[in-house]
Amino acid sequence: MRATKSQSGRAAPSSPEEFRDAFGRDRPGVDPGPVLRSVRGFSEWRGDMGWPMPVPDRTEISGYLDALSARLGAEYAASELAYIQLGAPVLWGVPVAGMIGQVLRQSRCTPKVAAQSIDERARSAISSLPDEWQGKLIAKLISEPGPHSEKWSANHVQSVAHALARWCRASAVLGREVRPSGSSFHVYATDLRADGVSDRSVSDYLSRIVSAFRVVADPGFRSAGCDHVIARHDGLAKVAGRPTKTGAQIVGASTIFDLGVELMDTAREKGPRGLHVARDFRNGLLLSFAAALPQRARALSHLSFGTTVMLLEKPYVHVVLPGRVLKMREAKKRFAGYDKVLCNSMLWSALDDYKRSVRPLFDEGPALFPSMIDMGAAITSAQLGRLVGDLTCKHLGVRVSIHRVRDNAATEASEEIQSGGYLAPALLGNKSAGTTRDSYDHAQGMRAAREHGARIAGLRSAPTTLRV
């Protein structure tokens, strides 16, 4: 007896006419003719033209794509399979449509050249320095032997190397000594400002040059003139404020959380049909997660199921981040990390839906925010930052960076949570003399994360199922 139901439990069309009617309801405004033609071509290849059509497996779909590619070309074959994917929800159910989407994506993605690690990028930056300086700066990398307390993070080594190399080039062009002085720093700072560099960045560049020079050339280097120039531009920066942070970017964390939920709701309504719907769900999850877990892009890009994100009993989400992905002194990273349990039923439901029905459309990997174009890879921190900015600009009318999301979360926590002004630094994971002792700060951070997540999730009711 031939099966008469799709994998979704709905009755499968028993004739082309029934398919046209069902497809019209499922995809109003889309011409069913090309879809039906492509489906018939697949049925002929299978040797089964009967209705209702048997549910295909992955091997059949991949075999048909390969056979069609060999005969008519990869582009034509992918187009034919895309039409079959359009009709798959009606013929066999949404899960089969998702499976076809995976096969299509695998056929379109080519192996990417592995990106350099941050350690490799730091060594590449060091290579532009004079030979006699390179070894001393390389020794500051955590991957090199030596006392851990004397190491710098690879990110910091890279930025210091870039700043020092830029200083060396400028000194050579202008015929100045490489050894910094107050007067040469003043001229260099003036040139940087003329090039549009902010006072904050000028101060950072000059500070890096001094610290690098102490490492590679003169450990005892001191210059009151250099310190004065750095302090002056630091003061100007504080007066001017951050050029990348404007009043228009003060968007409540709950607003960003809600936007993420709306994007996920829209994706739920469409069902896990293919990669573009999966992308929309992923983007919504990114916004909601960034609002509920206000961490930097570097930390968010390392989130993955099973290692850093675990679903406990609803509504609890356990998040564990190693110190190496957090912004802190290198000497502390081995012993510190982010370990919080978020109480957020909305986020729990979204993660559950995502893990079961949406995430597999990208690849078989665990990354919470997978790449659209590089199978098996996660979105990089830089790409993740641009994505959040693009999404908020498109839907809210103002570009809000991930770091600004952190600021907004702290602002909202200060206003809405009891003792929020005191808890805000702990919520963000900041450590400074202005906060409390580390042990007390950790306890308050747990409370802040839970209260913040519970409050913004409590503003909405939680959808828990995907349409299939």
C-alpha cells in the first residue's frame, strides 16, 4: 500500500490537480507549473511516476543532483532541485524540504582557505618590524614559553605591532629618530588627527608605541613629554566622547530582544523550509541572545551547543565561556571565565526549536551562529558585529553595535532592576576597582544575569513550536 501522508502528517497530494491546489495554498502567488515539471523530472529519474509520491531520502536527492549536474551542468541541476524544494513541503513535508536545502547548500559551498588564527595574525604583524625587535615581541605571545604573568594576549600583541610598525614608517619618512619623544609624539598625533583619527585612537596608538618600545628596545624607557601628549589626547577623548556611540543608539535591551523574537516568530510561521528561513531565525536568535547575554562579539562568536551553551530544565540556559574569549589581562584568563545560568523561557524555547529543526539546515556542526557560506564554520566576531549593526539599522532605523547593546543593557538594568546601577558592571562581566571584590562580583553577576534575562523575557508570551 502506497503511503498517503507526508512526514508532517498531512495527506499527500494524490494527483497533479491536488498538488496544484495545495501548493497554491502553501505558496500563494507562486506559479506551480515549473515546480510540477521539476518534480515530474525527478519522478522519471526514480522510475516511479505514481501519486502520491514516495518520500525521498538524502541518498536519492544527492544522486539526482549528481546525475543532473553531469548531464546538464551544476547550475541547471541546482535550479531544478530548488524547484523541487519549493514543492517538497506539500509533497513530503517541511523536514524533507529542509533536507533538500542542506544538499543544495553542500553542492554550492566550496572548501574555504582556513583563516589565520589570532596567533598567526600577531606573528604576521610582528614580521613587519625590524629583525632585531621581532623576537622580543614574539616572546610576549602566550603560545611562547615563559611566565604566564608576563604575557600579552595575541590580540594586544597584534595591535601593538601594528602601532609600532606604523610609527617606524612615519619616522623613516620624516627623518625622525624612532625613539619616541614629546615633540615627535606631538607631531605624529597632529598628523593622525589630520587624517581623521579620533583622539581616543590617537591616545591608544601612542600608548601602544611606548609599551612596545619598552619591550623591543629599551625596557627602562620613560618620557614625561610622551606621557603628557598621551594624557592630553586622552583628556580630549573624554570630553568628545566615543565617536561610535551616539544618543540615537540608546535603544533598550528589551527592544532589541523583542526584535529578535519577532524575526524568529516570522521564521517559525514559514517553517524550516530552507537556508534563508534558517538564516532569519539565526539572526533573530543572535539579537535576543546579545540582549539577554550582553557580552562582546568575540565571546558571542564562540557560543556552541554542548560546550558553551546547555539547555537545562526549562527555563534555564547554562552559558559557560572560557577566559580566553573574554577581554581581561592574559594572566587572569586561565583562572577566569563566564559561568552563568540565564532564567529565560523565551530564549530556552528559541534555542530548543533552533537546535531541533533549524540549526541542522546549516550543517552538522555545533556553532550557535553558523556561517551562511562556509560550511562547518561559525560567524567570525567581526562579521557578527556587522550583522548586528545591519539588522538594527534595517529594522530599528539606527545602527546599534554589539558593544552598544552591552551599554544599553547596563542602562536598562540600572533603571529597571532593583539595585541595577550596582549590578550593571557584574551583568556585563566588567572587573575594575570601582566594583566589588571578585568573589562578590561573581555572585552579583549571577543574580544580574538571571534578573535581566527574566525581566526582558517576561515582557512577552513565548511561542514554543515551529510550523511544519
